[in-house]
Amino acid sequence: MDLSYIINELGEDRALYFNAVAPPILQSSNFASNTVADMRRMLQNEAEEYMYTRGNNPTVTMLEKKLAALEGAEHAIAFGSGIAAVSAAVLSQVKAGDHVVCTKYVYSWTRTLMRRFLPRFGVEVTLVDGTDPENFRKAIKPNTTLIYLESPTSFTFDLQDIEAVTAIAKEHGCSTIIDNSFASPLHQNPLKMGLDLVVHSCTKYIGGHSDAMGGVICGKREVINQIFKREYMTLGAILSPHDAWLLLRGLRTLPVRMERVAASTRQVVDYLVQHPKVEKVLFPFLKDNPQYELAQNQMSNNSGQFSIILKTENIDEVDLFCDSLNHFLMAASWGGHESLIYPIAATYATPDHTSDLPFNLVRFYIGLEDPEYLIKDLEQAFSKLP
């Protein structure tokens, strides 16, 4: 299916809404039935009908159709946040007594789900170094039902060999889920590599403007409809029609934004790699990265995130460098027009600090600014360090 068609036309029937170019926000909680027979039919097939916006909503459906097509999936279901989608996807595949194998350094709230939430309900979780597929095989137990991936990972940007891990999962009868947010559906399509379910935080690249929250699960229609009937309808973490409309707006520019972000990121990374005050750049598309070939094989392009390890043993110097940046916002998310940093040093000395990442690691997201503008800012911040 053509990318331009997916983004600009798929799921949109303008004749239904006065040929308006922008789709409407159908901000209705209820949809009426004409007869008892109609209501009976809708109740029997609520996953495919418009009856109540906690189930389906036409504005949300437009977004779901586009996201499914971008991932090459049969169907998709949208949520109010990325972690809502992650949680529903995971819960749909496990029950008490099951075992999950998950790659390390996943998104912090996914890690919380794995380490603190699932064990409360009798689900055991093993975290492994996902850079070696054999680590997943070694961790599998007779009661393992799910392997969870995030590639690239959130702070270290390690990759998992998706095809190899998927083959191991199928060999042992395990289902598979991957968080594909960091690559975007334009740069990586895990379903084509054998994964069962793909999740995204739509808050990031899909929205692209830092003004809407959302998440999505993509997969086979039968599986998605089962999630609709159980986890989605029961837990109620729905996406509002207004946020769906904002995410639809963001999708219109996704290809041009991703192209710009990818090119600018490479330019900034090239500057940082040679800087004497940078110990290491964590970015899989560097030729000396041990996963460079894998990145080339399973991703069509880089995206905008990477991390650096500053050459310092002093946390105050990390603070000074980050505080000296004028054109990078310090924030937790990413994927919008603005460039960001997230210093691991900010998590140190907090009451619930659990990170095993080094304090001198700083995650970067490169937005839509001119790369030269960002490099000048980096240079002046580095100049403040002893």
C-alpha cells in the first residue's frame, strides 16, 4: 500500500462529512441504534461497531486504520498512552503461573510493569541482555509464554535480532511483542520479521508536536479483537477523539519529519564522536558499533535518539554540561519538533533510584532545528567543562 495513500486517504470518506479536507472530531460518547435489532447486532459485534466511544469512535478508527497499514498489520487498537498499549498487550498474553522473558533497559514504566506489577499476579519475569539471541533461548522455561522486545532500547539503543529471537519464540511456542516507538513504523516493520504484536507510543513520532498522548497495538485482527473484548474494554484506557485528531494531523508530516530528524541526527552524532570530552556515543548506525550490520539489515534508517557518555567521573560536571545547554530542552519524552536531553544524573540520589545506567550518560533527541544551531550550543556547553 502506498505511503502517501495511507497517510492522506486511507480510512477517510470525505463524502460522509461534507467533503471537509480535515477529518471531523466526532466528540460523541454515544451512538444511537434505530431498532432493538440494530442494538442487538452492535452488542454482538461491538469490536467492529460504533456504539459507545469507550469501544469505537470514527475519528479514532481513522487513526487505527492508518497505523495498522503503516505496520503492515491486519488491525490496530489505539489507547490513551503508550504504556497503556504496552500493558494491555502484555496482559493479553499472560496469566498467573506464566513466565516472561524481556530485554533489559526497556522503557522505565515497561520495566516497572515487568518487575513490580506482573509478579504481584503470579507472573514471573526474567530480564536478559537482548544483544545476543541465545540469551532468550537460555532464559526460556517450560512456562514461558511471552518474549518482549524493545529495539532499539530506550537509553542504550541496543538492538535485538528480531528475526532470530522470533524464530526462537516460535520454536518454544511463545508469543512475541515489540515496542517499535524508537524506530517508528517508517524505519522498522517487525511484523514482517515474524513478530506477533507491535506497540507504539503515539505520543512520540506519530504525534510529532508534543501536544497529544496516545498508544497503539498492531497485529492480526483476531488477536486485536480479543484484546478489545478483554483488556481494552475492561481497563478503559481509551484514546479521546480529540487526541486521535491531533495524531492524525501529526501523521500527515511523519515522512518529512523523519527524514529531517534522521539527517540532522547523523550530523550531530558525527560532531560528538570526535569530541574529546565524549567518552562514547551509543548509536547503532555508527560503523564501529558492533550492531551496525544488524541495524542496516532490520532498519531502513536511523531515527533521532542516541546517548553519550561524558568523559568525567564527577556528577557535578554532568549537571554543568546539561544546565549550560540553551537550545536543548530537558524533558522526559521525545519525537516532537524540539530537541531534548534526558540526563541519567537527574535520577541519582532520588528515593526510588533503581537505574544501573552510569550517571554520566545523557540521552539526546534531535528535533527539527538546524543541526549547525544545535552543534554550536553543544560546543559552548562543552567549553564550560574543566
